[in-house]
Amino acid sequence: MILLTQIPFQEIPMNLLLMADPSEDQIRKYLQNSWCLAAKRDDQILGVLILSPANSLKAEIKNIAVYDEYQGQGIGKKLLQKAQALAQEKGFHQIQIATGNSSIGQLALYQKMGFEPIRIEKDYFLKHYNEPIMENGIACKHRILLEKALM
Ligand code: ACO
């Protein structure tokens, strides 16, 4: 059985977080001011999600990652559902998530979960990351922001 639970950030393996965000510096910055959710089976971490305040009304999912061998089994969806419940409980009215233009599977998943694209930040990844990022044969250049209202 998979258990979703909040854990201290010190317990999260950095290699898991780096699957979603290549910048360890950025990760270390947002971890300080975040809630960390883990999907666990028999005490083993299979996936994580990091939720931070974006402003007083909006929470942001900064990082979501599931180890390769456990992907495609619904763990990502469960983490996203739990993050929405947590954000609501903390009093936020909206929740947002951002990803690259080349992240086809992630864009599909977030929209299936009710997130709507609201903005494209042109050349975001070219400006903020030193190394070029290629995914699905597409250059990752632009950041797409998606948002969902919390009822
Ligand atoms: N087209 C259509 N749907 C797709 C596609 C695609 N190309 N790829 C994936 N999906 C859908 C699947 O069909 C599935 O939906 P369904 O259940 O309706 O069929 C859904 O996406 C996947 O759902 P889960 O199994 O719940 O997700 P998973 O446990 O595999 O976790 C995650 C998803 C976290 C994105 C995982 O793939 C991962 O860790 N990737 C590497 C790290 C990463 O890229 N993280 C996100 C970066 S952005 C950020 O962190 C804010």
C-alpha cells in the first residue's frame, strides 16, 4: 500500500529532487520554506512533491518526482491530489505549477489534473540554466505556468 505523508526536507534524497530540477542550488533555497510530501511503501520513498507559498493566496508546486521504476502507476497523480488538499488546508486559494515546453508527459498530466496553462515565460530556461536541455527531441526554452483554483 502506498502512503502519502509529510516528511522533513532533510529526509528527501537529493537525487530524486534533481530528476525534476537540475539546479541543486535552487532546490536547497526552496526546500527551506516548503512542505514536503512523500509517497512511501514499507517506509521506502518512491516519490516526492515540494509545495511552497508563492504569495499569500497562491501555493506553488516547486518539484514533483517519482523514481523511474515506479512511474506510470498513479503516484504522481496521488501526490498532486494531496498537494491540493494541503494547500487548501493552509488557506491558499490557488495552486500553480511550472514546466518546460518540451515536457510533454508532464503537461498532459497537469492538465488531466485540472491545471490550466496561464502564461508562457519566453526563453526562461535559456536565461536561467547554463546547459542546454533537450527532451522528447525538443529544446526546452520556455517555461509554461499552469494554475488551478482551490474550492
Ligand atoms: N501524453 C498523454 N498523457 C501522458 C503522457 C503523454 N505523452 N505522458 C504521461 N501521461 C499521463 C499518463 O497517461 C498518466 O495519466 P492517466 O493515468 O490518465 O493515463 C499520467 O500522465 C501519469 O500519471 P502518474 O502515473 O500518476 O504519474 P507518475 O507517477 O509517473 O509521475 C512524474 C509523473 C512525477 C512527472 C514522473 O514522470 C517523474 O518523476 N518525471 C521525472 C521528473 C519530472 O519531470 N518532474 C516534473 C518536473 S516539473 C516540476 O517539478 C514542477
